[in-house]
Amino acid sequence: MRKIRVVVDTNVLVSGIISSKGAPRRILDLAKKEVFKVVTSISINHEILNVLHRDYIYAKYNLNEETIDNISVFLYEGAILTEDHYTVLKVKRDPEDNKFIACALEGEADYIVSGDKHLLDLKHYKSIQIVDARGFLKILGTSK
């Protein structure tokens, strides 16, 4: 049986990295345990790594290169990596969010997990459900 495929938005993934508690962290832990398969893209990975290297995040949350390297290895080797071949123009108010939908389509994802209002307001795109972190944990049956 095929594992659930999930695009995890930058805000959820970064929250999971910088906080040891909460739904984003549980999602990151479950992803690393391969409870579901993360689908990502080159452009999403660049965004995640750029955010983690921002001074105010890097310093405030005591990140180090080892932590970022581990995340990078996971994103490039432990996930399904799409190559940004798809283009979607669904989110007009924040066009940067379209890359998550495009990645989900290209990687045949079942869900997009996001904290972004523009994506969450859509609720779905074609057969892809768009949910927040807590909603996704409920879907997995792992919410507390």
C-alpha cells in the first residue's frame, strides 16, 4: 500500500525544527519515522534553508550548521523531491504559495499541511486536501 504523501509548508517545517513541542514538531518527528512520505521541491527546499539561515531565526533559536545539514539531508534524500516542472496560479494574494500546490500536483501528494491562511482558505485543490498541522495529526489518528 502506498504511503500518504504530504507537502509540508515552510512555516510548519520551520516551526517543527525550532520548537520541541507542538503539532509542527510532531509532524516533523512522524515524517522522519516515515509514517508518511514528505514531498518537496527544489524551490521549497531553498526557501526552508534560507529561512533557517536568517539571522533572527538562526541566532534566536540557537540553530547550528549540523541541525541545518540534517534537515537538508532529510529534504534532499529522505523525501520525494520534485523538480519544479509544474506551475500553478491559484493563490492570487500570495503567489509564492503556488509552489506548494505545484509541488503537491507534481509529487502526487494527498495533503498540503500549512499554517498559511491563503492556502488553508482553499481547503483543497483538485484531489489534494489542504489542512493545518493539528488537522493533519487528527487525520493520521495521532492527535492528543
